Amino acid sequence: MGKTETDKKQAAGGDGMSHIAGTPTDGVLTAGKAAGHLRTVLHHKRLVAEGCFQVGLYWQGLTHDLSKFSPTEFLNGVRFYQNGVQSPNNGERVKKGYSEAWMHHKGRNRHHYEYWTDYSIEAVRAGRDPVQPVRMPRRYVAEMLMDRIAASKTYMKDRYTDEAPLNYYSSGKAKQLLHERTAAELERMLKILAKKGEKECFRFVRDYYLKGGKMR
């Protein structure tokens, strides 16, 4: 069954970069918003840990997104809480025009492709944009996959299907910002998930991808 536009919009990825508009909030800290945000973060972390454990990434599963408990990320997450349907970073962008929480987060978590950018001497010499994507190590691509699956499950809830992470990736801008090899690897795994399901996708990641299997 095809996804509606609402479903696609609410499949917000965990990378903080969303192509949907946030809901304006008052930016005030309240106990209710703190409890809701904490539940969302812990639920997301649990789902990522479960996925990482299934492919052998135990340490990454345990330490995933710990920076979300730092004051910069947690307090802004509470202020701009989006009722558990999308990232608070979107609400912060509505208010400020940027997300301080996201800028803090992306520089501390290697499963985000935005972490893997650097100035390229070759690009400068060729007259291209000097900031270029760097190919991500496979263990972080695998964690990024788990992050995207968990984010879609967290925000879509009972509307989630194994096609949702691929739909979100395909409708966003990530492919243009990823290193071409990293993009090809992530897309292949998302397609396996969409066509064959989570069990087969995780088997591929564990037994082939993370063991250095050739990726075309």
C-alpha cells in the first residue's frame, strides 16, 4: 500500500536534517515537554541499540546519541519539543532560523554524514566547493542505517513499514551530500530492507557488509 504525503513527511530522519517544516512552539521549558522529549530520546536509543546489537555493533549501540543528554541538546529538545512526531531541531529552526542542538550534535556523532566533511585541496584546485563529503567507515554507515530505521519507527509509530526509511531517503537531499560510495552503500541496504525486510537486511549487514564484502 502506498504512503500518503503525511506519512512521508512524518518519517523524519534521525539525522536532524528534515525537508519538512517544524511546528512553532513557545520555546518554554516545562515538565511535560521534558518528560515527552526524554521518552522519545530513550525510545529511539533503545531501537538503535537493538539494531546495532543484531549486527554486532555493541559499543555503538550502547553509546549512540549520548550527546542528546548534554545541556545544549537536551534543553533545546525540550523547548522545541514536537509532540513526538518529528525532531525538535525542526521547531528550533522555525524559531531561530537554525538549530543549535543540531550543530552541536552533528559534530559529535560519527553516524551522521554531516560529520564526514572536510576541505578538499583537489576541489579548491578545480574551482569547486572546497567542502566535500568524505567516505564513511562501514561501521558508522551501519549505525546510520539503524538510526534512520529507528527514527522512522519513533516518529511514524504504527504507520511504519520497512519501505519508510527508503522513502524518506529518496525524498530528501542526503544523497547529494553523501560521498558517492557511502550513498551507494546506504541505498543498497535501504533497498534490501524495503524489499526483503529487516531480518534479511540485518543479516546482510552483519554477515557481509561489516565483514568487508564487495559493494558494487
